[in-house]
Amino acid sequence: MDVSTIIAPLNDAQRLAVSAPNQAMLVLAGAGSGKTRVLVHRIAWHIKINQISPFHILAVTFTNKAANEMRERIENMLEISARAMWIGTFHGLAHRLLRQHVEQAKLPANFQVMDSDDQLRLIKRLLKNLNIDETKWPPKQVQWFINAQKEEGIRARHMHESGDFYQRQMLTVYKAYEDLCDRSGLVDFAELLLRAHELLRDNEDLLHFYRQRFQQVHVDEFQDTNTIQYAWLRLLTEGNDNLFVVGDDDQSIYGWRGAKIENIFNFQKHYPNHQVVRLEQNYRSTGHILKAANTLIANNEARMGKELWTDAGEGLPISLYSAFNEQDEAYFVVEKIKQWVNDGGLRRDVAILYRSNAQSRQFEERLMTTGTPYRVYGGLRFFERMEIKNALAYLRLANHHDDDASFERIVNTPTRGIGAKTLDDMRILAREQNLSLWQASVRMLDENRLPPRAGNALKGFLNLILQLGGETLELPLHETVKLVVEKSGLIELYKKEKQDKGEARVENLEELVNAARLFDADSLNEENLSEVDLFLTHAALEAGEMQGEVDEDCVQLMTLHSAKGLEFKLVFMVGMEEGLFPSQQATDDPGRLQEERRLCYVGITRAMEQLYLTHAESRRLYGKDNYPRPSRFLREIPPESIQEIRLRAQVTRPAATFNSTLGNSTQTAGRYRMGQSVRHEKFGEGVVLQTEGEGDQKKVQINFRNAGIKWLMLAYAKLETL
Ligand code: ATP
Ligand code: MG
């Protein structure tokens, strides 16, 4: 193996970055220009040319999947084992640090990681305990507040008591929340990062050790690091100039979660000897796709300014489809996928990208009906599904009796006659005596405080948990999980549920046993944790990414956010509608709107060969009918790069061809006076009651004979006058 294996597959600018002498480095470049490739080759360069052992290398990626791929690529390139290299997400790495230094991190040895759903439940319970009205202080808002403080490195004790009422109330909750977590050994995601930072900051020896250990530190997707993550990187590297980051300001899409684009400027300030390398050639996409992305993102202000070019040729124009409704949209997309597969394409090269998880269902149903294998990433991720969380709560409680969150979750799932009154009494006792719910129940039983029925029910529950804990002691992990799933009564519970849903839940529980079988505890390199605890932690941290590497050739479904860094030959960006993408909240906030536009840029640049954009003229979302306008982003793509697809020429449409839909609709409203009879394609015949609004925004209220009274957007309602 010689240098050329590392250097040959790179262009000049990439080579410059990969082979640079040891110094802080910022590779700032647009999508698909090979930043991640540079990062991988830089690590290989260090190992091979600078003779740095993988043991001395740290790399931070955006997902666990990316981490595994990176390790594999390095191992294949160099034909070595890179197991000793620390590579993972910020959260994964922070967790690892905390586990290895629990004492210095001031955590109990068996601390548990909560995902955001667990956190929300805990907050709800806390608000109840504090007698704070949930309707005035929505738990989600409290959660957001707490996480936002932590992301900035602010603990409750750092905050002033003197703020306004809102601040003071939030501070009270934050304090109580910190206490509760400390007492129960619970750690939320933001806490992982904050504590890992404090761990190094406050323990000089440890910091010294890790500064020596990590001789080279690499970060992918640097634009999406938050304050505390960046502070952690700085602790490890400042003064050594050994931080190598790659990023793209145009792909910063986690501002809403505390990511700071400013970190790119901070980096330049804090590492004065740094070098900047810019990459301009895009290797991923064909001409039309790239042009669309470049033109769209030019609408944002305050960019660091980058242009991308490709020598891949123009390629196919971008296709635009205006669907009648969301079902039609799904139908269309799946038809196109069928064609792709018929023409010899692979399903795994196809991605359906959407703004919000709620959109996936339509596509899933259509894919299922047509028997097309697919896989949903993120969103309702495997380990986040209700039935899985319930089963894991049994597993947790069997191993950690004092885990109140799990106790609450399953004490009455399946129902076993432990009433609300009993639970309330238990909570009060726990609060007053500073006991866990488990301890409180034991005491209530010991002291005979319960009426016989409730007492027996509770006793039954505690015995079940004790039994699960005892019986599973000697079993291999998957047998343990199997036993828990069976004895918990969850299977019977879901078998009784309405057909499809219940069936799917039972299947998921079986899949959980399978996941446990495939789980490789050794790969985590943790000595001081039981296999069950490793599995539970894994479930909290890795949520969806671990449905096993499915070999089957599947269509990929995911949100635009989780598509970051990935690439697919054929991409569908669906639901390109105002109010959905850009999201409703973004439409009147210029900062958020720009973030949405960056998200759109991320979406477009995932496509290598072919990109479809679709929007629906009517959409049922969250139980409501909407008649959204096409997304403004469609207008920001050069029309010469777009080809409109029309399948339904026979459908009566208002003057709403692509251009007039996007521009100002000139639909005359005069015809729709009160009393006018009309016909709607779906709702049938009705009578106009009133109209409201102007131009594009004009709405009509119609009393349909069979469908009742509805408001419709005139421009999209496709009404026929009678
Ligand atoms: P993103 O911003 O989306 O994360 P990126 O800048 O990280 O993109 P990569 O994923 O590293 O880009 O590369 C994009 C594609 O281009 C990959 O398929 C990669 O293998 C290919 N590529 C990168 N550099 C070269 C090169 N010099 N020659 C050929 N192909 C390249
Ligand atoms: Mg990348």
C-alpha cells in the first residue's frame, strides 16, 4: 500500500486538505463536493503516512450509521483494524466518556439515558408534583426551555432568580428537574453533552489524558454543532491546532435545536493558525439538479458564498408533479418507483424525503399495497414505538426497581386493576418520603394501606417484575427479552387490538427479540455494564438506526433532516407546499424561513441522477383538510430546469396550470355568489354560502348536499358551476 491509494481518488483541493501538515483545518464547501470523503482520507493519511495509531484518533459524525461506514471505509482502504479509534456521534461519544468515568462525572454507576419521549413524561410528572398547571405551562415548552439552557451550558444554579414571572417559574421547574434526574440517575440527551463537557473541564488529569490521547480530532457536518459541543471540542484541542472540521454553512439545519452557524466564525477566531480549504467541484449530481440547488440557495442572505460546478453534464430536468391530493401524490410516486425498478434500478437507490414524519403514512400504505419493500428511517423509530418502549420498560424495571419512569409506564399496561386513586396515593407517599414508586408500593403493601383488590393487583405486578428480574439473570440477552415480552402480557394485549395495528405491534415485539439477538455488546467496549443495560442504553441512544442492516433491497423513507450527508440516485421530495415546507411557523419568521430553504437545499442535493418534486392541491393533515399553495421554493428553481408532468389532462381544473398556480391566480370569483349551485369532484353538489379573501387566497364556503358545510380554496377547489 502506498500513498497513492489515499491520494489518487482526490482532486487537487481535496489533496491539499488531506495531506496538510498538522494544523487546524476548515474545509468549507457545498453539498456533494467530497467533504466527507476528505475527512475519511485525512484519517487514513494520519494512520498511514504520519504513523498515528487509530487509538489516537477521534472522529465525530452526524449519525451512527455514518460512523460505522467511516470506520469500514478506513479499514478497507488500509487493510487494518480501526477498532481502537473513537468514532461516533457527539451523544454517543459523550455517553462513552461518562460511562468510563461515572464517579468523576458524579453519576451513579448504572445511570440511565432518557430519550426525549422519556424526558417529556418525566417533566409531565414533575409539573404535576409541583402543582403547576399543564395547560398554562405546556410540558413541551418546559422541555424546550431546559434543553435550550443545557445546550448553552447553563445550569439552574447559573440563572438569576430575578427574571420575570415566566423565567422564575421555568427556573423552579428546571431546578426540580435537575434534582429529580440526579436522584434517579437519569440523563437526558442534552445532559450527556453538558456533563461530558463539565467532566473534562473540571478534571484536569482527565482532560490532560484525553488531550494526549486524541492527537487528531475530526468533525463532519461542523455547521450543525451547538455551543456545548463546540466548547467540548475546544477543550480537547485548543492550543494543539489538531482540529480538522468540514462543513457547509448552507446546510445548517439544526438552528432550532441550538446549532450555531457562528461556530464556523468562532473556529476561525479560536484557531488563528488554521487553514481554510474550499472545494468547488460537485461529484454527486447532474447539471439541472445542481443548478436548482445553487439558484435556490442564492435567495438566502449572509451566506459565506460558494458556487458548485459539475462536469457530469446537464442530466435530466427536475420533474414537478401537482397531485390532486396526498393519496394521488403517493400513487404517483410509487408508480414512478415501479417504473424505475422495471427499468432495472435498485430500490435502495430511491429515497422519498418529506418535511414531517406525519407524511410518511400515505407512502407506506401505497408501498405496502403494491408489495414494494421499504424502510422508514427516523421518525417513529423502532425503539420509539409504543409497544417497544413498553417492553423495554419491563426490562428496565426488572433490572432497576427505582426507575420511576418505567414504573409509571407499565404499572397498568396491560390493565391490571391498579386504579388512579392507588397510583395517586403512591405518588404522594413517594414524594413525601422521598421514595421511588417501587419503594412506595412496597411500603403501602407492608403497611396494609390498600383495599384488598388494589392490594392484590399491585402485589401481582411487583411479583411479576421480581420474577422477570430473577428468571432472566442467567439467560442470554435475547432470551431475556423474549421472556419479558411473553410474560409481560403485552403480546396478548396487542393481539386483542384492532387487526392491522395490533398485528404490527406483535411483529415489532418479535423484531425486538431479534434485535437483541443481533446486538453486539462487545462492539461498545464497555466493561462495567451488564449486557441488558448496554442494550437499554443502546435503545435510548440509537433509536432508529439499529434495525439491523437490512440486506433486502428497500426504498428509503426519511425526513429531510435525516437525509443530511446521504445520496441517492432517484429522489422524491414530496409535500412541496406552503405551510408544510416551508413549515407554517417559518412563513413569518425570516430566520426560520432561511433555515427551511437550507433544508430544501439539503434535499435537492441528495439527488444524483433524478429528482421529482411533488405537491398536493388538497391535503388532509392532522385530521384537517387543507388546500395549500405550492411551496415558494418551487418558484425559486429556474423554470428551464423544471419539467411539469401532467397525467390528468381530463380532470377539470381551474386556470391552475403550473405557472398560474404559482403566480397569481386570476380565477374570477364573481361566479361564486351566494346561492350559486356548484359541483365538486369529491364532495358532489352544493350551494355557495359565502366567499372571503382575494386573489389566490379567495375562499368559498359551500353547503354540500352530502358532505356538509366546507370552506375551500377557490383556486384549487376545481368547482363546476351548475
Ligand atoms: P454533503 O455536503 O452532502 O455531506 P460531501 O461534501 O460530504 O456532501 P461526499 O459525500 O464526500 O460529499 O461526496 C459526494 C460524492 O462524490 C460521493 O459519492 C463521493 O464518493 C464522490 N466524490 C467525492 N470526491 C470525489 C472525487 N475526487 N472523485 C470522484 N468522486 C468523488
Ligand atoms: Mg458529507
